[in-house]
Amino acid sequence: MSLKFSRLSRPAIRALDPGQKIHEHGITAEKAKDGDIRYSINVMVDGQRIHRVVGRESEGVTRFQAEQLIEKLRTDARGDRLNLPQGRKLHRTFVESAEEYIARMEASGGKDMANKKHHLRTYLAPHFGKMRLDKITEFELRKYRKARVARGATDATVNREFATLLHMLNKASSKDWRWMKAEDKPKIPRVREQRKARRALTPAEISAVMKGAIEDVDSRAWLFVALGFGTSMRHGEIVRRRYDEIDWNANRFEIGKAKAGARLQPFPLWVREALLRQREMEDDPEGWIFPAKRQHCKTPHVRSMDDSFRRAVIRAGLDPEKVTPHLMRHTVITNLSRDKVDPRTLQELSGHKTIAMVMHYIHANDESIDLAAERIANPFSDTVTPELHTSSKREPSRGDGAVALSLVNPPVSDGGQGWIRTSVRETRADLQSAAFNHSATCPRGPFREGGSMAKGAPPVNAAC
């Protein structure tokens, strides 16, 4: 059904003065100073405002083209709604998608949900707001990065937020969820991060920190440091451990929930002795290793040992801004890599999700590179004589000035015909030139004209 216009009629448009405009049914006609009419639209389609210039009258654009564009936008929107799940009349906004994503991931045991909720609710959802999830483009994501960096966020921080967004987009475009088409998923504009140099504590510094922890007022500070330097577990993983998770026969922690998934965390014998010593003093020998210090806390275990560790570091004479609990993890993994522990074993000990993360701790030096180069097999050890690699220049032989040939005399394998093998550095042209010079002074030379070997000629060992 065509629209009826009472104000935006042809006589009214022609009567406009320069700078005046008429708006009706989402279409605007504005007269420019040169007398030309510019048509534009400003309408709401499926909850999104579309403001677009259609064109000028001098280009052949009329009100009819503006009407057609509005109808096309609404027709396309109706077509999109046919793909909506049952019960939905409009596409999900980003805010709705984020909240439903969080609910589904928590219901299915999603990992790292605390950070994902923080990224979505604090930064991503306020920025994208009511924008449709399938209408987010790479350009919009670059605008988001620019805005976040302008507010003081680092590239690494924005990369983590984009990682959360990418996971949500992958889920939304999966066959199970079907919130959007896979081809509508934008490319995430990540920035390469400049990795910081990883520092490892020396044995003397480790002993100093342990001594500082033993002297601390917190009676469990020493055990926290012992588990940090003895297992390479993360800070949060240490404080969430229980005695009933320990396999005392195999010296393993059964970690059911961690950053990279469930795993068995091994520990050495001296850590076992420390755990047994502390367990003997516990009221609950099967309970939390680091129980909450007060009742009615949010968690039944200590949430952080930062304060205790900071005091131990200060007693050790180290900088608490640089020596953090996570540095214990770096120290263990780095020292094991220096002791030539292979990356796959390091991954099992550290609980990293991929080998690529483990490789950040492994640094090849010149000595190890040289040793590896020497192990490369020599395929020419049995076929090339040493003199072939001493010099590329040929010197005249004694007596008649003939050119000396460094040739190998291999076993004859084809009825007496000799085969000449030369250095890989010799070209065929060089060999033929040398053979002609040889034939000029030695009538018994095996080469005939053209550079080929005479049939039945005996092998050549040296110059005549």
C-alpha cells in the first residue's frame, strides 16, 4: 500500500527556499543553495535507526526512490525475522546476547566466567548496547579498541576482551545456538602484544622468600610459598586446594576446575612432607588447606595470600612490585626448562593449555643451537674426497702443466663403465672444461669430443 503525503508533495518541494526542508514518513527533502533537492531517510527498522542520504534531484533521485529504499529495508528485515527462533519477534541486541551467553555458559560449567562477565558487563555491553550481534563489523570493533585505549586500557587488556567476544560469537554462530550466520561473524582486529622479559628468582632469593614467609605472622604463609615453588600452581589454584584432593600414593593434586581444565598436579616429596606436617595440626584433616580466617565469608577458603606474600618478599629484601605470587610459577617453569626438561613434560607440570604457552619460557642460546647443528647428518661422507672442498682454484700439475682433477673412483656397477662423481660445488661445464685440458696433455684421456666419456674407458684417478 503506497503512502499518502500531505506535506511532502511536488508543489511543496518546489516552493522550498534554499536551506529549508520538509520531513514526512521518514523522508526528508532539503533544498541546497544551488537549488538542488537532497533526499534522505531517517527511519527505525527492527529497533535500529537508519539515517541515510538517498541522493540529489540532479542525479535523477525523486521521492519515489526514497520510498523504495525504506520498503526494501523493511522487507529485508522481515526476511531476517523468518530465521528467528520460535517465540522471538526481534533479533537479539548485544546486551541481550551477552546476558543469555553468560547464563548458558554458567549452566554448562564454562571456564573463566568471572573474567568473561567482567569483560561483557563492564566494557563490551555498554559500548555496543542495542546493536544487533550479527551487525557488528570489524570497523565497529576498531572503534571500540580506539575508545578503550583512549581511556587508558592496554592492547593486551583489549585483546583479552576481544577473546571473550570471539568466544561468544563462535557460540552464537554454532549449530547448537544459531543466533547468527557464520558468515556474519566479523574479523577480530587483535594487536600483537610486546611480551615482557620473564624473570626467574635465583636459589638465594627463593631461600630468602621462604625464610621471610616462615617468620610471618600468618601461620600458613610458609606453606603457600612452599606450594608455589614446589608445584608451579597459580595463586588461585593454591588457595582452593583441599586435603581430600590429594592422592598421597602418587603425590598428586586432583584439580577439578582450573584455567586450562581439570588435571592432575604432581608435587615433590618435600612438598608432601610439608603438607603432612600441616595436616597433623588441622581441625579438619580432609578440609581446606587454606581455610577462611573468619566465619560468614563469601568463600570457605582464603581468597588471596597477597598480603602475606608481600611481607615475606619485603623481609627478603626484594621489590614487592616485581616479585609477585605469580613469579613463583615463572621461576619453577623457567628453571625446569633450563634443566632441559622437554616442553610436553613442562606442560603437564604447569597445567598450560597449549605447548605454545610453554614455549614462552624456553629460550634457545648459541651453544644449544651449535650443538644441534653439529648433529645434522652429512650425506656426502662416503662419496666426496676432502680435497674437493679445500679450494675452487686449480693449480698446474708438476712437469707438463696439466690441470689436476680431483675425482673419485667408485666401484664399477655397469659392466666396466666408470662413473665420475664430483663435488656438489662443481658444475657440468667446469668438469668438461677441465677434461678437455687434461686430454690435450694426456692422449690416454677417457673423454671424446663433446665431453662424454668414451665407452669402456678406464676410470681416472688423477692427472697423467
